[in-house]
Amino acid sequence: MCIKRQDQNAALTNLHKKPDGTVNKSTEYAVIFIALLFIFFECLPVFVKLMSGRDAYCLLCPSAS
């Protein structure tokens, strides 16, 4: 049985809705939390690099900084 990509995306989009049409807030908050967690982990290396001082590479190659 092959499920179309559009059907999968619709199912993920409607995950926070109950069958009667009301919104399940706890599921909606969980989806938002997971999305923010992924964004945080994607940005973390950049923040660490910006917060760190000069490292050994900067001392060896002063023209690189």
C-alpha cells in the first residue's frame, strides 16, 4: 500500500486536531516544542563559535580571523 506524500503531510498538519474538529492544545504545544528544539540544535554550533574566544587555529593563522 503506497501512501502519497501529500496525504502524509496532511496527516502531520492535522495531528493536533481531534476528530470532532476541536484543537488538542497539548499535541499542538508538543509539535511547536519539537520544532523549536530542532531549530535550537541547528543554531547551537553557530552560537558556540560566536561565544568562544580565540582558539588554537586563530593563534596559528592570524590572517584567518
